[in-house]
Amino acid sequence: MCLAIPAQVILMNENQMAEVDIHGVTRTVSLSMTPEAEVGSWVLIHAGFSIQVVDEEFAAESWELIKQIEWDDGDMAEVGADATEVGV
């Protein structure tokens, strides 16, 4: 299963790279596939790339759905508390 995680762009770096916030976890991702993204934008992240710009409502709805997934490696009821648990 492939999963894209909603994140908010918090800092733009050089070479189409950005820092994003994923429920309190900061990651560096490529914006090369979403050049229209800017600081404050909500994006879907997959495999270190921003693949789509989305609105805040879509991002929130996506997190609610992600929380409902039954993961093979244990209870993920608090997935938002530590996004590293979902392989981000």
C-alpha cells in the first residue's frame, strides 16, 4: 500500500527543497513535483517528495482517515503524535 502524508511547508530551502511539519515532526522533502507550493501550503508527501498541494481541510480529513487504519505493527490510534511511526 502506498500512503501520502499531509504536511505543511514551514521553510523553503535551495534546490526545490523544503522543511515540512508533519504533526510536530519536521522533515526535509523535495518540492520539485509541486513548484507552486510555498510557505504555509499543505502538501501530500510520499517517499520524500511533495506530490500534490492540498487545502487545509483536505489535510485534516486525510489525517482522520490515517488514524483509522489498522496497522500490522501495532496500535496506531495516536499516529499524529509521532509521524515517524508511519514511515515518514
